Amino acid sequence: MHELGIVMHIAETVIEVMKEEELTEVKKIVLQVGELSSVIPRYLEECYPAAVDGTILETTELEIEILPGNGRCKKCGEVYNLIKQKRICPGCGAEHFELLSGTEFNLKEILAQ
């Protein structure tokens, strides 16, 4: 489970930003996780309390936004969700697509008090 290391790195990054911006408290951290990324949102949520235990972020809320795994059909151009459609274009039935989104992992926001 690499999510613990990821969340610990996020916590370190946020603490660094807090120092740079002279923030004393952060209310919420917002992450964006793509459906097709190798990161499992539920594991991030489970690891978060351990990663921030004993730090200035201990009372900070973690919010995770899931970004859809979308592709564009190379045959007909339709944009569709690759997971929901099992990678098969709902328009023409083709299985060849251009990946548009879903592999991202972003620290979107740090919301201070």
C-alpha cells in the first residue's frame, strides 16, 4: 500500500506551504485522484489520520475529488467513460481510444481558516 507514503508526502508539502505562507492552521486539504490512477482513494482516507498524527495537520479534513477516466474513440470521436463502458465505445463499439483524463493525482487546494 503506497498510499501511506503518498499521504505523508502530501502532509509534508502542506506543512512546507504553511511555513512559506505563514499560515497557522489549515481547515481542509483537497486532492484530485483520477479513476485510472494507481492511487486508491479509500486507502488515502484510511492512511490520512496516521500520516498527520502529532502534526499541525492533525485536525485538518481531507477531501478527495474523483476525476473521471475518459477516452475519445479513435474511430468515431465520441468521448466516454472508459470504466463504465468497459473501454468499448458506446457509439460505434470500437475498442481503440485516446486517453483524455483519469490518471491525474493533484493537490488541488489548501484551505486555511
